[in-house]
Amino acid sequence: MIRIEAHYESSIMGQTKTRAVSACVTLEMAEKLDRIAADYSCSQELLIKQALQDLIDQEEQRHQMTLEALAAVDEGRVVAHDDVMQWAKSLGTENALSVPKSGKR
């Protein structure tokens, strides 16, 4: 369960607003986090912020890649299913085919 609290802070310069977010985790997960924080000589907060930032970055990249893939489909830059299947079946054989290419570039 993730609980978002209505708690806001401002940085010293007043430029960055933050909001506290809390999550209930298993005891096992909390203990692992303790060990990792100790190994890296940093706070749990820093590890959690980095993990969240990595997740956000990954999701934004996935979204961008999805938009690019949809645009490629709209432009006809696709590979026929049969071509992909023939290529896949040829892998590991003496007559391996080249990677199939889209019909439009």
C-alpha cells in the first residue's frame, strides 16, 4: 500500500516543492533496504528516491518507445509475420536467413 500524505516542503531557496510519499513494505523488504543502505553508506530515503526516479525514467522511456512504434506502424514500417517466422525457424541452421526488413523505409 502506498499512502500519499498532504505534506509539502520547500527547499531553502524556495524553488523546489516536495511532497512526502509513504509505503508499507514487508519486513523482509525493509531489512534488505537497511542492508543496502548500510552497504552504500547512504540513507534509505536516498535509495528510495533513486528507485522511484529510475522507475519514472523507465516508464517515460517505455511510453516514448511505444509512441515511436505506433508511428512506425502508421508509416508502414513493419515486418510481415510470415517473414519473421521463417527467419526465426532458420536460426541455428546451416541456412540461417538474414534478419527480415520492413517493406517500407
